[in-house]
Amino acid sequence: MTENKKEVMLPWLLAWLMVDAMVGVAVTTGEKEIIFPEIAALVLGGWVAGRQPWEVNRTKQVLLMTIGSLMGIGFVRFVPFPKLACILLAFSMASVLLIAFKCTFLPVLSACILPILLGVSSLVYPAAVITMTLVVAMVQKRLEAHELREIKGHVPCSFNYRWEAVRFALLFATLAAVGALALGRGWTFLTAPPLIVGMAELSDPESPSGSRWPRVFGMVVVCAAIGAWGRLGLTGALGAPEIVSAAVVMACVLVAAWGLKTPFPPAGAIALLPFLLEPDALLWYPLQVTVGFALMGGAALGVRALGNRCGRDHKKKPE
């Protein structure tokens, strides 16, 4: 292998090590809240992808994840509403945050909604999220300094607020409808937080993911199966430590991203979410994810088409 190829593979290796270290610390300390599936999305988007998919600088990235994670446990601790109502309210508040910060850092949606879905109220969760987001940001800076990934300067966006309000309102309605279906059938993971992030990503007319829908959908389905059945088979059936299962799962995710040429960040988070679930939820997890993403992703493509038909007035321009 040439030195150039080694340099190209370094971000992929670091992404693998980051996820394995996260799971290792969680297992060693017994604090499962340390496992934040969206970290897989952050390393895929921030390290592995040739160009960061989000319009956000490092300061806003850390600040948004701090606010989002604290909001999430705040809902669990202090808001006595039904789970779906809390998820919808959290989605609305996170959407307002994104517009107020004039950026497109969609993983904050997952940081806010995940604790509500799983009932996490420990302060370990935001502490872990903030620490790992800082690590991702610092490593990304070093990779850019060594020209191992493209430097993407962030210019705050001048939003068309009317379009953004319409877009997020339509996504809110989609989430409400799919969430009601999920509660009615007991299929919790139709609205898994990474799927909500993926829906928001696909709905943006400027996102390249929407033009690669078949590959994006395939990547999400493959990663759901890798994560659920990998943990179920390696840890559940063979008794392997979870750190080993996580290492194998993340390696398979990276291979899938390379093979499909689609490092779609929410897919990485979908593969890690099973490490927070009870074993009896894993068998049907891939099917729930497939159905949920078909429904929410399909609706997001409709929103994207609406934005394109309405012309270019929705486009986010530098201020």
C-alpha cells in the first residue's frame, strides 16, 4: 500500500476507533448512556466523507449538541406529556434552533429526541455527547490541517424563513402521522431519531442525498440489519463482548459506505442504535427501520420536490 493510500484510509480508521472507544468506555464504566449513536453519523460526515455535508462551524456544532442533549433529558425529567407529544415538541424546538443558528447541523434533532424515545434522564448523556462532539471537532480540524479532507468554511445562511417554516411544518406532520402509526402498532423504531435526521436531510432541495435516494435507502436498510443482527448474533448468540460486536458492526458500516459510495451519516447512527436496545427488540428492528424510512423518506422527497417546483427562492445564500 502506498503512503497516499494509507493517508486516505486514516479517517476511516479513526472513525472505527472512535466508535469502538465509545462503546468500550460505556461497557467498562457500566454507563450505557455514553453510547450516542449519532457519533457514528458525526464521524461519517466529519471525517470519512470527502466534504462535510452540514453548514456549521465547530463552535456552533458543539453548542447545538450541548443544547440539544440538555433539552432531551429536560423533557424526560420535567415534561409530563405523552412520549409522542414530547418528540414532536422537541422536533419543533430543535428546528427553531437550526434556523436561529442559521446552519444545517441536523444531528441536533437526534441529540434532542433520543433521550425521549429511550427514557434517558441521566446527566451522563449530555456529558458524553458534549465530550465526543468536541473530540470529533478537534480531530476534524487536524485532518483538515494535514489535507486529509476538504476544508469547508462555514458562512451563516440567509434563510428564506417562509420556505423553512413550510418545510419543517410538513416534516412535523409526517413525523406526527408516522409516530401515531408507530404507537398504534408498538413499532417504536418507525421513528428512530436517525431516521428523523435522514428525513430532514432528504427534504432539503440543496442536499445531494435526495438525488441518490435508492443508494441512501439501501445504505440505511443494510446498516439496520448490520447493527441489529450483528449485536444479536455476536453478543447474543456467541457471547462476544459488546466492544467486539461494535468493532465488527462499525467495520461493516464503513465497508458498506465504501462499497455503495454513500457515507450517509444517519445510516451509521442506525447501525449503533441497537447497542442501546434490549435483545428482544433487535430481531424486528431492521424491518421497522425499513418501513419507517420508506414512509418518512418518501414524504421527504415529496417536500423536496415541492421546494424545487416553487423555484429557487428557498435557496440558502451567504449573508
